Amino acid sequence: MAFAESKTLALQICLDREACSCSTIDGVWGRKSERALAEYARRKAPGAAVPSTPDAAYDRFFASSGNLFRIETVTAADLAALVKVPESPAGKSALAYLGYESIKEMFAERGHLSERALERMNPGIDWEHIKPGLKLVIPDFPTMESYLRSWSGQRPAKMPVADRVEVSLSHFEIRVFGKANECLAIFPCSIARDKAKLPPHGNLKIITAIANPNYTYTPDYTPPGQRPRRYVLPEGPNSPIGVAWLGLNLPGYGIHGTPRPATIGNAESHGCFRLANWNAARLYAMCPVGTSVIILP
């Protein structure tokens, strides 16, 4: 079976479409995929056993799902939008936009994919010499931009509105619930590496929601006798906070995207809750300002 025909890959795509995300789709079954499947199975068949394999799960729930992919053409505008992102905060702050550094990164994010999965889905591509007109196969999802426009009167079809968000520190996961207490979405997240920076358990709320935010960076260390130097980094998918920011009523804390989706699901943030950019955009579309956020053990 070709990689693009793998039932594991297809199951991850179908679960993602149902807002049961494994974060980065890669065709590899693991903990995040298992939790996404368990949530979807609970919705569809409460009390029933979860299928024991990805193949069995796909055959039970999604065998008639149809085509899961679309073909996109690399354009001259895509290539012109690529940037080289400097390592230093000063270098980043000098840019107008923290965009993608490669076509591989750009199209992997459009398809909610790991870059390796994109390569395997499109064999034989010379990724170092991409030209306009190249056609690439990716999973078919709405664009992040469609979610980020959601509070400007252009909400995506069937996009539900959250009543509350629960963040599980032990499961590295965010769950979104509706007014009828139904689970609307499950998104793997990253939490603080330093346990001292974990927020206390309890109730918070979203007080700001910003699409395509800029980011003010202040170095952790300032030499004695010098004033702290702050850098305003521009918006873009390679911003440290990704494409969306949901600020909480706990100073310095929020839920946001990341330019490194492969790291999601670990204790590796500075304190905030990180999501893959596409999931941060979806959560942004679901959560009006004032949405309750509950921090759980």
C-alpha cells in the first residue's frame, strides 16, 4: 500500500476533520492519535470498545469518507513569500513578516502534516529547486486564514462556539466543550518545561483574542547597568506565538500557535500552552472573548 493510501494516515486525516486532532499528521500511530481516536469513538459509540488498530478504526468509522486529498499548485507568489528567518531577536524584528522558509514548510502546514509525511506523499520532488507550477498532493482542509477571519463576520461553515476550554496538564491536551457539555474538539498542546511556571489549577478566562499577532520579546538576562532591550517581532507563522493568541486573565499566560508543530505534546514551553498553528487558528475561531478556561491537573 502506498503511503498516501495508508489507513493510519487516512484515519489521522479523518479524525482531524472531526476536530479530534493528533496534532501533526504523519502516518505513525502513537499516544496523540490514540487519544484522538478514543474521543471520536466515545462520541460515535458511547460505552463501546475502541477499535484495537488504526485499520479497524478506519474501516468502522470512515470507510466511506471518499477522497481526503487535494492537489495544490505552487505559485510564483508562494515562492516570493518565502523568507529566511534569522536566529537573533534583533534580526527577526527587522523583518516585515515572519513567513515560511520553504515550500515544504508552507505546504506541510497547509496539510497539517509533518514535512517528512509531505515528502512521502509527493515522492521524487527536488525540494531544493522548486519552481512555479509544481503540483503537490496534500490532505484537504480549510485554510488557516478562513478560521482567522472568523470573528470578522466570515465564520467557517458549521464552526461551533465554545462554552469552556479545559487544559489537562497531565495529558498535554486541550478539550473544547459546548453549552450542552459536549466535547467539540481535542487538541494536543505543550506546557511549561519549568514546573514552577505552570499556572495554578482552577478557573481562568480568555480576555484577548488576536489573529496574526506580533510578539514583544524581552531577553531573560540584562547585563548590570543596562536597560532591558525589547524587540517587537512581526506577525507570521514563524512567530514564536504562531498565527493566533488567546490571552488569559493571568498575566503573561495564553494559548497560542508555534512555528514548531512537531514539538507539540511535550513539556517544552516557557509557560503558555502551545498548539500547532492550524489548531490554534481553529481554537481562535471557536472561542469568543470571555470563554472560560479551566486548568486541570
